[in-house]
Amino acid sequence: MERPGLVEEGQEITVTEGLLPSNYYYTIDPAVAMSGNIPFRDRLKSRKGKVLSVLENERGYYITVEFDE
């Protein structure tokens, strides 16, 4: 599946924080990617970051984002 231009390396992004009973999760706005579950002790302090890489493999797309923390 081709997904050009949704998120590109070097792009500044904003994330929205979601809360589960025992974890947080983060969604890149506008809802193009979602993190795994993050323990409370690893909660992000920053909501803005920079995309370092976008990789595709047999399981899907993986985005690595750097946050200034």
C-alpha cells in the first residue's frame, strides 16, 4: 500500500497523548501513526518532535521521532 507524503523525514510533528488504565499512548496528528503502550514512568514531557526515519516492513510502517527531552 502506497502512503506518500503522510510523514516525511525531517518533518516537525505534534503528538496527542491518550490515557489507558495503566499506560499512555501517543498519536501523531492528524492521526497518521500511533505508538505502542508507554508506561507511566516513561511519559513524554514534550508534544512536539522531529521525524528521524520512516521505515516499511512486512508488519507495516514504523516512524522514529526525536523529542527534545
